[in-house]
Amino acid sequence: MSDSFVQRFIFEGLDIRGAVVYLGDAWQQMQAGRDYQPTVAQLLGETAAVTALIAGQLKQPGRLTLQLRGNGPIQLLVMDCNEQLQMRGMARSNPVVLPAPVPELLGAHQGGQLMMSLDMPEARQPYQSYVPMVGDSIATIFEHYLEQSEQQPSRLFATAAPKAAACLFLQKLPAADHHDQDGWQRITQLAATVKPAELLELDTESLLGRLFHEDMAEHGIRLYDPRPVAYHCPEDRNKVADMIRSLGHADAEAILAEHGEIVIRDDICNRDYHFSADDVAALFAISEGKALH
């Protein structure tokens, strides 16, 4: 099984579904070379796990982007994931971020917002929605968002550490009360006993067995095959070259005259693209149809 995965399950006799997300290598690669402070990394890791969970529901090609943006010490958490569960992300924060309540860290009460964008190939423009950050943790902020967007009661538990990030998700389906009026309350109370170390260290079967042993035995649980998640931030010099062309030859030359080269920063992939005077001359020679000598 992949080191990073989304694995769905359903309590067949209760009409309650859920998923476990575990990010190992994918989360470590996302942090590499970033020097995030522990508080920042914690929130970004939890956001990464929840993003993989939501992107795992995409039924057709598309790209999901989630942004938590506000005026707190952490100004931005952004995650980007496609239907193949290839993801990338980053945080932007003050140089020093001390532990504090999550709403305070994110500036939730100062106009902070959760933005969700879904870009589908056949759509003319991305679908976007903005909602206030409601909740005292990353898990409760997204729990509130999922309840609003899917119109079904949901519970979410998330955690992150330097080596891994993980979450457990539960959702009550429409027929749940017909099967067992107390089922949803019982399952969510049991889920609330989960410890961060269990999310990070137990495989899916062991975790579910630890939390829901009696309900699994009585009502049955179907565990779906895990889907691998990967960190994916390939170099795309051609895209950057197109950006430079879009500046126009005169503006590109002006930047070269001032700085000696053009440097384009790709924040989300933590990479700089350098274009020398010769590189720029070649770009515009090609676009202007001139022969290179």
C-alpha cells in the first residue's frame, strides 16, 4: 500500500460512511526546504489531509484548490489537488508564529475566509465559493464547510506531525436514522475518543477496530481499496517562459537592464526560475519568428 493514501469505508448496517487519510512521504516532501515553524506546519499538514479527503470525491478530471486566508500570524494556507490525488501546498506566515488558538492564528474573526475553487476542463471558469472560517480547529472549520456544502451531518478529526498528517472523516447518510436512531450519536462519540497518535500510527483496519469494534461486529463494515496520494510539483519552465513573453519584449529587457536576469518565484512549489539575457533573447526570437545565430 502507498505510504500516503485515502481509504473509504461504510458501516453497511448503519448508513454511515467515512474515510481515513494518511499522508507520509507526500507530506514530508511538501515541507522539504521550507523551514516552517511547528505551529504553521501543524495547521498546513491538517489542511493537506482534509484536502486529499475532499479531492478524493472528485468523479471526473478537475483541480481542487482550498485556501484559508486571513490577517492573523498565518496569512495563508493553500492546498491544490487533482482527481488523481496529486497534491501540493504551502503556507505564508509571520517570521515568528507562537502557539495560539486557531481562529487567532488565521485571523478568522478579522475577515478570514475559506475559499474553495474547483477547476474542471469543460467549465469556462472555475467554480468558487467563499465561506467564513467557523470553528476552533482546522477539523471543525472544514467540518462546518462540509456540512454546509453536502447538507449531511459530518465529523472530522485531523492531526499532523513532522513525519505524517492524517484525518478521520464520518458522514451520516439519509437513511441512517431508519437503521438505528442512536447509531450516528454512538459512532461519533466513539470517534471522538481517537488520539492523535492513533491517527498517525495505526493502519486503517486497526484504527477502525480500536474505535468501533462492537459496531463493526454487529453491523458490518465495507473497507474500500486505498487510493494513493502523491506530492506533485513538476518543473514547468515553458509556462514561465510564456509568462515572460506576456510581459512584452520591452518590459522584459527593462527588467534585465535593472537586475541582470529575470527571476520568477514559484511559491507553491518552492522553486525559482532564472532566465538570463540569452534565454530572454531566445524566447522573443522564437515568438517574433527571428532566426537565431
